[in-house]
Amino acid sequence: MKDEYKACPERSRFFYFNNMLRIAIQSKGRLNEDSLSMLQSIGIEIDDPKRKFLSKARGFELETLFLRDDDIPGVVEAGTASLGIVGLNEVVERGANVEIVTRLGFGKCRISLAVPKNSGYDGLFWLEGKRIATSYPAILGRFLEEKGIHATTEIITGSVEIAPAAGIADCIFDIVSSGSTLISNGLIEVERVFESEAVLIADKNMPEEYVPALDELLFRIESHKTSRGMKYMMMNIPLASLDEATKILPAMRSPSVLPLASEGWCSLHSVVEASTMWEKIRQLKAIGAEGILVTDLDKIIL
């Protein structure tokens, strides 16, 4: 056994001796990029992640373990890593006994049934007796059982979308993001079955000494999540329109109002959702707002 590990006597697991959290992250792909981007945004830098299997972070007592996505739930369940960032679909498919700490808001996708566009699909009963290719047999099996459908599952670990054209299956059950891969393979999505996104998972038997570090990590993550999709808006507005403007911009508690040198005017500052920003700008201009400035937000600490 290497010196940097010690046995946890009440169970056959090993933990880093200096109370450093270990987090398992997908080794490549979009979820890898999004996970590292999120960590960087909360002040955690990973050394040379593309060349290392195990890497120590800067800015936080944390080390990262880079793995295949389907290995992460099991590694966290076993306690080899205390935490993991992985798609919810992988957690459910593997049946891992882990705690889902929080949804992270990125890596959103769905697992759907897709059939050849000229298949004559006319509802779920079409699946009766069919062969369905998938990398998610557990999720598919539960869905078919729930719907009372009898079909054959063909397990394929990659390039599921080519199965109908290759004669391997009649249709597929696979991850869908934009749907472009389905279209390019002559398939159409007919049933959304499972909605997924990246989640932070934790070992249910995590030692107590890791809890303070986990709490700090969660605090940073929640601040990052809160700031996503929000904009900071500043403008000059006539004092006579201030009450109406504050109704348009209620902010998290109330807008900030600052006096201006010009008599009868003030500066109004607020945080707004990006999705409603243009409508609010239109309303504010209609009541006399000028010099409207909109900027991105880095963090919101509630």
C-alpha cells in the first residue's frame, strides 16, 4: 500500500490521509470540459488534466480522478472517490447507491426512443416484439415493463444510431442532445423517456472529516449556479419614474438607487434574468430610462 493512503477500519475503503476530497470527473468529452470550466469558475484550477489520471487542484484542497463516465458511479459508491460529476443517466443506469448532492445545470440531454423515419411508427404498441438497440438496458427495461411492452434489447456500447441501418435492431434507445445525429442516420425521435443532466454525487459513507470541505465546495457551486443566466443592469432614470421602475426590476431584494448630479435623476442598478432582459429594457425605455448598461455576472453570493 502506498504511504499516501490509509485504511478506514470500519469498511474496506481507502482515503487520502490529509482530508483532501477526491472527485471523479469524466476523462474526455463535453462533460469533461463543462466540469473543468465550472471548477475554474469557482476558483479551482486543475493541473494538466489531459495528461494525468490523478491530478491535484490549486485553489482548493481537492484532487481529481479522471475516468470513463460509466465508471464514476461505481468508484464513488466504493469510496475510492468521495465525489463525482457525472450524468444522472449513468447514476440511474448503474443503480449506484450514492447520494445525489445537487444538479449542476449543464450536460443536459435526454434518452429517447428513435425509429427509422419511414417505419410507420404509430405509437408505443409499435415496439411490441421489436428489437431495440441501446447502451441503457436498465432504464429501457424499466420503461418497457411500465408500459407493458415486450421487446428484445440489443446492448450496444457505441454508435447505437447505426443499428437499424445495419440490421442489428428495428429502433434505438439512446442519448439525444440536439437530434442532429438521429437525422443524419435517417431516424426520428418518437418518445422522450428520461431527462438527464450533470449531477454532483457523493459517497453515502463519506468520513466526517470531509464534510467541511464539501460544504465549502457546495457553497461555491451554488453561487456559480445562481449567477448563470443572470445579468447586471445599470441605467439612469427620472426620479418621477423610480417607483414604476422598481416594479419592473424587483431584483433579489430591491434595486440599488444612487443619486446623480443632474437634478431629478438617479442611477438604478439591479440583477435580472437574461431571458427577460430585452422585455425589461423595452419597458424601462418607455418610462424614460437612459444609458442602460448590461454586463455579465461572475458570482452571486446569497
